[in-house]
Amino acid sequence: MATAQQPARLFDDNFLHFLPAPLREPRRAWLAILVGGLLTIGGSMALAFISKLLAPDLPTPDFPMKGPLALFLLVVFAPLVETLIMAGFLSLFLRFMPPTAAILASAAGWGIAHSLEAVGWGLVIWWPFLIFSTLFVVWRQRSFWAGVGVAAATHALQIIGPGLIVAFG
């Protein structure tokens, strides 16, 4: 049982157990961010490849911005704002459902929200938001802001490559 000094490792008893331990326990933020970033990047790339293979004509997002402002908006502003929105919804969901259900509802919601812009984007984005949502739920054991910080930093790490391509490509 976790105490105030020793937060618990979560999800050992359900299907989210497949996630690496650094994502399920609030012990080392830098490791959670690194592992989460690598998982989100790899998962997004795999899902993008599969969706393009199966449905090559699916619309993808168009970012009409370029330059340093685009990079700031994509890598700093969007991850922070989206994480704050996600944290609000997850905090509400956690009042009415178990953590795993809240995480799944959050990831599905973000997939649907991004699909409104471009269907192909929604198919790819649910996976990163599964990871971001998990990190928020795990790290909020420490504090709300620890959850926001770890999830937002992971989100920023995940989007930095595409952000550089959009901004300067």
C-alpha cells in the first residue's frame, strides 16, 4: 500500500501492465519522460505507417505556419494547453471511474478530437495520449502539477521532431 512518502506503482493488475515500470510509478521523472517520449514516437510512427498502408488517402493535418513561432506553438504551447485540458478531464473522470477507464476515455477523446481536424491524425494520436494520460494519473500521486509537468514534457518531446519539420521543413 502506498503512503504519502511512497506513491504506488499503478496498473500491475490490469492490461496496462504491459507499459514499462517507469511509466507506472512516480519515481524518476526524467526516465518516465524519456521512456514515454520514445514509446509515443515509436507508436505514432507505427500507427502512421499502418494507416497510410491501409488507407493512403486519409486526410492528415495541415499546419499553415512556419518558423520559430510555429515551433513554439507546436512544442511548448500546444503540449502545455492540451495537457492542462487533459488533466482537467482526467481529474473529473477519476471521480467517477477507475484509473484505467479514465485513461482509455481520455485517449479515445483525444483521438476523436484530433480526428475532427483530420481522420488520419486521430488514428495516430490516441496512442500518445494513452501514454500522456497514464503519466498524468501516475504522477498526480505526487501532485497535480507533477502530473501536468511530466505529461507535458513527454508531449513536448514527442512533438519536437514533427514540430521542427513543420516549422523549418
